[in-house]
Amino acid sequence: MPRSVNSVASKARRKKLLKLAKGNWGARGNVLTVAKHTVEKGLQYAYRDRKTKKRNFRALWIQRINAGARLHGMSYSQLMGSLHAKGIELNRKVLADLAMNNPDAFKAVVDSAK
């Protein structure tokens, strides 16, 4: 019985991997074994940085809220504490957007929190 190899699937796997490695410099984009390492490492970075992105945005929102709150004589922690105590359910993303793009609405939020 002849040896059976599924060359269609093998070629598809290689093609998929090289497509992911497209745009890399030199052998990283067109040599299978090198491209495989590049793609695996790139996917590791992508997984890690999807988590890091959430962290970075939260930190940015906090800085923006803090800057806006200090213009109205409160610190970030005082503002968030009083918002929580008053039961005002606005998340940091919305508060940061208000602080940046709609200062009047942010002032109203701060005043209601005081």
C-alpha cells in the first residue's frame, strides 16, 4: 500500500503561516522555519499586549479624570469615593471623555458628587 500524505492540508498550513509572516524583513517573511518562530513570537506579543492595552487605557483615564477633578478642587480619589457614595454609576472611560471633551458636563458631575 502506498504511503498517503495529505499534501493539500500541509501546503495550506504552510501558506497560512507564511501569510501571517508577510511583511517581515528578509528570511522572516519567506523561509518557513524562520517565519514560524517569528509568527509564534508575534502571537505571544499580541496576546500579552491585549491585556496591557486595557491597563494602559485605564491609567490614561485615571490621569484625565484626576486632572479634571483638580481643576474643581478635588483629587481623583476624593471624586471617585464621593461618586461611589452618592451612587453615581459612571465608569472611568465616560468620566475621562467628559473631562476632556465636555468640561461643563464634567463640572456638573463633580458638583453633584460634592
